[in-house]
Amino acid sequence: MKCNLFHKKLLAAALSGCLFFASCSNDMDKVNAFFQQKTGVDEAVDMESYMSQGGRMKARLRSPLMLRYQDTLPRMEFPKSLHVDFFDSTMQVQSQVDARFARYLEAQNRILLKDSVRVFNLQGDTLFCQELWWEQNAMEFHTDKPVRIHRPGMIINGVGLKAPQDFKTFTIFSITNSILRVQDGGLDAPADSAGAITAPAKPAQ
């Protein structure tokens, strides 16, 4: 049996101006247990939700567990990982995000992604870091922590980054070094550089 649930209080508050729909499957016991009320905490398991802006679907969020705290700091936490798919105007996935932990601050409309954070696009660019902020109003990512970018033919290490949530471009504020991958069997060539770098995503082949 499959069902769709719309939980306005818990999910619609997750992003201002966005709509969330949670889905669940299997039997009615699982449906009834989908939202479990605790003291000051709402709990949702096997969550799948959708975000729309301006009447257009923008993203899909998935997490095995979501906790919503209603104390002095209203927030949602995803302690068992969070996965996000971002869609373009044709509903094709253009970028994805994974993190082992995430915390959404409702009053600020921003999400803190932590622990093995990965952002990648279909052009082959992948960001690795341990902490990343997702600013929902500005629709961008940023961090002041160490980052590593894997690109086709290159690895870039640096500190500090800013990028739109579609990850089509990115700016690294301080480059520590980069490695050019030699395709003809030669050794990788490291290259140190300083300053910032702004790079577009490589076009799809």
C-alpha cells in the first residue's frame, strides 16, 4: 500500500515560501508511526519531501530521520544523513548534495551541512568538505573551512568557497594547491598557487 501525507505544521515550515510533501509506503502501522510525538520534538522517519519556489519544483530532500525541536531555538535536525536533488526547469537533476548531518535553522532559513559533505553536478565537478552552509534565501552555498574540488583532469584544494546551489560555478577564496591529472600515463603534477579562483563548471560532453 502506498500513501501521500501532507503535514503542514512539520514540513511546510521547513523553507519559507516552499511546499513540502512527505511520502511513505508499506502498511498502516508505518503510516501511523511516520510522525511520532515526543516532548518538544516532532519526529519523522523515512522522509521524502519536495521544495517548490514560484510554482516550480526546485528540489527533493530525503532523510531516514528528521527531528524538529520547538524550544528556544526552533530547528530541524537530520542526524542520520540528508540527500538533496536540485532540478532545472525541465525537472532534470542538475546537482546533488549529501551530508551525514544537517541542521535547519527556521528563523534564519539556512541549513548547516556537516560531516562528509559532498556537492556534485552532472558535468563531473565534485566538492568535498566537512562543513557547508546552504543559504536558502540567496540559493547559494558557502564555507570558510577547507575544501577540495575534483574536476575532470584536476583536483583543487583551498580554504573558503562560495557557489550557487546549482553548482554551475564556484569561487574558492584561498587556493592551497592543485593537481593536474596527466592522461597519458605520466605522474600527476602538483601546482601551488595563492589567491582566489572563480571557475565555471565544465560543459557536459
